[in-house]
Amino acid sequence: ACTPVSSDGSYNFSNIYDGRTGDAAKIRLEFHGLPAPMEEGGTGVNSGGAVLFVAAGTCDANLGVIDPSKFCGTDPILAATSFVNGTNGTDTPGDAIVTWAYNATGATGPIKKVALKEHVGAVHGLVYSKATSMLYSSAFLKRHIGLGSGGLGAIYVSDPFSANPNGAVFVTIPDAGSVPTNVDRGLGAADALSLDADVFGLVGTMGLGDIEISADGKTLYAINLNNRRVYIVDIPTAAVTGFVDIPDPNCVGGVSRVGAAKIHEGSLFVGVTCDASISQDRDDLLSKVYRMDLGTNVFSTIPEVIVPLDYIRNPAWNSGAYTDANTAGGENFPAHTARWYPWLNTFSHAGFNTSLSGATYSLSHPTPWLLDIEFDDNGNMLLGFADRTAHQFFSENVFPDGSGDLASVVSGGDLLRATLSSSGYTMEPLEYFGAAAEFFIGENFTSYEETILGGLAVLPGSGEITANVIAPDSLNSGGTRKLSSSTGAALSNFQLYQGSQSLAGMGAGLGDLELICDGLPIVVGNRLWADTNSNGVQDP
């Protein structure tokens, strides 16, 4: 006899008792047809496994199931991509991918160098495969930072458990764009200045964005920023097998810019940002999230979430030292950094509202770029916005205008939440007319109130979100901040670097964030039985 399992997990067999008693009355019960991606969980007090022998009338014959992608073991590790000034040479510092213990806090703690600039160059997207126990990273175009040997379309592979830093080209995604070589860009040592003017307006338009791996570990999905497509890679053969065009969001007064991606419950979610670069009108700034069914590789043309980006935020830099009178754009930093701005592809002091402070100009001109998507334990969607301006400038490096003047940028990203209900996703209430009102109130550090760099990670069952941030515990630093998924408050911080010029200072010194988790333990079975005639069938 067979019976279906209801949506709440209950089931019922009727009229199967034939009057026998004792062991003879026991019935063999098997569970079949688990919906993807669920698998049988380990046996225990409340789960006896997929094959049970039970008496008629039993009401506690249960099977525990688990989504393998949400299993992480007891000692998870965090990994991040890191940006160090200069070309992809062998000088120090040269960290490009680093790992550390998930529970690390404060300004000290072991940080492992998985890959250096000489191995992978500038990379942003990062994903770990439980099937291969490898980290994959994607090439990223960032001003003042050199590309790796594979160029703009490279996806690299690194062994995070190797004793030595490593990385090699795994596959090349086609049509990712073209820029001058690192030499022609004028990139040098980690402490050297570089004009890198050609790259200034190309940031976010070429190279690769986020990368994801399917639940079975066989397929990698990569976002191509140049042609706005999702490329599909067969991991066992390291071959590109196809691509899918990302839906056109019908931007007004600007261009569609892609970047973020996340696999969740059988779908690939992709983020798109309308950059308002043509109209230069904040009202045209918009982000949307689209869903692609991984069974058919077809996108829904109806967005899951729409985010108008003309809302009022907390100031990215709430410093009273930068007044209307001493900024080139005529607007004090607290007021200026409380809003998003359209993308700018050419430099001017007025356009970026710079301010001279000693021998170095300071600026904070937040421009939105949706670069990461995550989901919390309740299925709510988390949107990690990077500040594109913080990838056009660095720390104590020169403007692209040839003046030789030094500039340091303060990044001003954001983290937003869309809550899940039976009717879909609903964006958190954002304030478009009055004072700022955001769910994640724990982003801030002193006068820096929008510290998010874009990269996010969620440890299943933890009730918290880990985000890459500027100033986790001190100025001119970068690291992670854990935030409560229920209250939005800060829980703990960990510092990954501190320094300027060769390091990013208050700029974007970190890219994507990824969990390295154990795979499911092997389940050997839960019952011994006799088969004296070796026919593969249990003896009577």
C-alpha cells in the first residue's frame, strides 16, 4: 500500500492490520520520492530512517530530511575576496582570497591566505564546492587593482585547505570585455600610485560578477557584466555549455547593470540595477531581482522584488567637518551621503562632491550596485548593495584627471531586506520623504552609518547575517559584522585588515563573502538482516 505525505509532513495508512501479534504484526514502512533538494537525514531519537519496521497503530514513525546545501557541520569557515593596490605581482601585501574561523571576533585571530594577487589578480565573486572541496573566484574590474593572468573572463580555482597560497584559471567566460594590460594601465607595486584613467568609467560594465554552484556540485553559474548574461559551466569538464540572457528591466534614463546571484530552493536569483547614468536623475535609480528556474534555465520576466533607490538613508559619513562651504559640490557630507546617486563615468570634483583635507581629497558619493543576494532562515531575501564609487577610487591614490592630487574614498553601501509571505516578497519600509528608517540598524561604526560593502553570508540556523563592512572595529579597516536576522542589531565584529594606500582604508577592500561548510556525513543504514542464500532479499 502507498499513501502520500501531506504538506505538514503527516501521513496515514488505514485498514492494514490483519490480526497478527508480536513481531509478526510489524509492518515494513519505506519512505520514497523525497522532493529535491531534500535527502534523508541522520537517524536519531525522532527519525528512524527511510526503512522502518513498525506495529500497526504507531504514530511516531518519522523520517528526518535535510537540504544538503543548508548543512554546515560544527566548524564552519568564512572566506572573502580581498583587494590590494597595484598589479598582480609578488610584492607584499598580496592577499586576494583569505579564510578564517566563523566565530572569530575582534581585531586578532588567524587569517589564512588562500590565494595571492600573483595567482588570481582582482577577483570578486566567490563560491565553495562541497563536491570538489575547492573555492572558485571570478575576475573583477576595479580601478588601481590588476587583473590576473586569465583576464576579464577568468574563473579561478583555489584549494582552501592547501598549506600554500594557490590559484589557477579554471575556465574562461567569453565576451567579458577588454581593457588595457596591467602594464598599460600603469599599475605597479602595492604602495605605488597609478592613474588608471581608462578603467574609471568601465567599473561595473566589464568582467564578471557573482558566481554560484548547483546543489549537486556539477554546474557553475557566472554573471557576465559585459553582455548581461548568465553563463553555465559544467564543472567536471570545465567547459562553458551555454548562456541565458538576464531579463531587461526596461531602465529609464540609464543602463541595466548586473552583478548579484544566489541559488535558493531550485532557482537562481539574479540582481539588476538601473544606473540612471544618462538622465542623472535619482528617480531613475532602481533595482530588480529576477528568478531563473534551474530545471529549465528560463527566467520569469516578472521581478521577485523591485527596489526604488531614491529613498533617504542614514549618512554614510556623518561628519560635521565637511560643510557646504568646503565641498566642491556645495553639499555637506552628512546630507550628501544620505542619498544614492546615478552612476558617473567621467570625473569632476563637483560631480563627486570632493573636499580637500590636508594633502588628500576626501569623498563619499554613494552609487548603488546590487552585488549579492542571500536568504535568512525564514526565507527572507537579503540584498547587499555595494558602492560603485568605492571601486572607482581607492585610498591615497590619484584622481583620474592627471592632476596628481591624492584621493581617499569612504564607501557607502547598504543592506536591505525583503520579507517572504504567501504572496511573495515585500521590501522593508524605506523612507522617501522624512528621516531614514531601515531594518538593519547595526551597520554603523561611529559617524560611518552605511558600512556595508556588498558581500553577505548566512549560516543556516544561526539567526544571523555576516556582512563585509568598512570599519568593523576601527578606522581605515575592513572586516565582517554579524547582524541579527530578527532585530537588525549588531552582534559581533572581526577585522581582516587595517591600513591605507596599499590597503583600502575606508574604501572597498573586500568583495564577496562565502561559507566553507562540511558535506553531509555518510549514513550507513539502520538495520541488520539475514540473507543466508545471498539473493539480496531479506530472509523470512
